[in-house]
Amino acid sequence: MKKIIIFILIVCVLLAAVQVFLFWELKEPTNESTFTELSITDEAVQELYEKANPSEDYDTMQDVYARGNFSNQFILGTAIVSILRNNPQDTVSESDVNVAIKQIFGTITYAHESGYIVSDEVCGFQYDKNAHLYTILKGCQKNGDSKLLRKITSARKSDTEYIITEKLLTSKTIYDELNQTYTITVYDDIGKSHQIETLTYMEGEEVPVVEIEDYIVQASTYEYHFVFDGETFIYKAIEKVS
């Protein structure tokens, strides 16, 4: 009887081991991607970040950060700036804009129209529907009151995605004509709703330099997502994480 009990116990242990083995072998693979940390100076990281940032102008970029998605004007402007960075010109064809949009954003819905974007290359673009051509507008006044302060702090990559983390502050300068003083207010958010520092200086005095490193802990944190679409890594989304 004792041998039979031992035999039954051995069989039960073996069956349990087989069940555990089958569970792990047949378990569906997870969709979690393995990410590798990259240097922020990595060439691919820098190229993707530049591709997603056609401008340093506050008014141009504000909507993207605030909404977390891309307006039609931003899509067109980003493509046009990309073209002009490589080949400065006075006009850009509709077909070239289509190619650039595909390279940057992948397959995305947009419509050709005139628009506004402030960068070193352009300040606006006028669309001619009949000629299927964009005329580049230059020389418009940049807004010097509000500024973006930004810095890449980390980057990581999987087989299908790049994620670039950025810190962001905004500042606004106001001139008090009566007292002949300037006030620089630093905010930790794109909407300039939360003030973290105020710097004042007299006209003729040295202008205080606002460095993002001095406020890096308080700065907002954003993640840029670039997803592989079968051909290249396209700019998919920007997300505020803190």
C-alpha cells in the first residue's frame, strides 16, 4: 500500500510539472517592447527631434504642446520648413510638400492651404490652388515677448519606436515704460499659468540670462513618440507626462 501511495504522489508531481511547462510554452507573448537607452547626442535622436521641431517661436509651437496633436497648419509648415532647410527657395511644389509630409508624419489626413509658421526659413506660406504651388513668405516680425526654453533630457529606442523626453519652460518679458524696467517671468508650463521666477532689470542694465538648467526640476516634461511605419520612423504624437 505504501508503494502505491508513493507511486501516485510521483505521478501527481509529474503531471503538475507538465502542466507548468505547457502553460509557459503556450502562453501568448506579451506586446511589451524592450527599450534601449540612447545618448541624447545620438545622430538619429537629433534628426528626429529636429524633424518634429520646425520652429523655436512660442506662438508657432504653443498649439502643439497645448493640444497634443497636429493642426493642419502645423503639418504643412513642418513639411515646408523641412524642405527649405535642405534647399532654400522661394516656392515649393505641392508634390514636394506631399512627399515631405509622408516622410515626417507618415499616412496622415491634411489639406493644402495657406498658413503661418515662424522659423529661420519662413514666416508664412501662400498656397496657389491652380498652380499647385506654395509661395514662401519671409520677413515677418517674430514675437519677442514669449519664449520657449527646451532641452532633451533622455531618449530610448525599441524595434518599433523612439521616445525622446524633453523638459520645457516658457518665459515672457514685459517692459514698464513708466519705470523703464523690464520684467522676465518664467513659467513651468506652455500656458504660462504657473509662475516659478520673476527677474527685473533696468533699461541699460545687463539682461539676466534664463537657463533651463536652473529650473530643470520644475520644468514640464514631454515625450515625443516616433513609430516605425514599415519604411521609416514617423512623428506620431507628443504627450505631456508631468
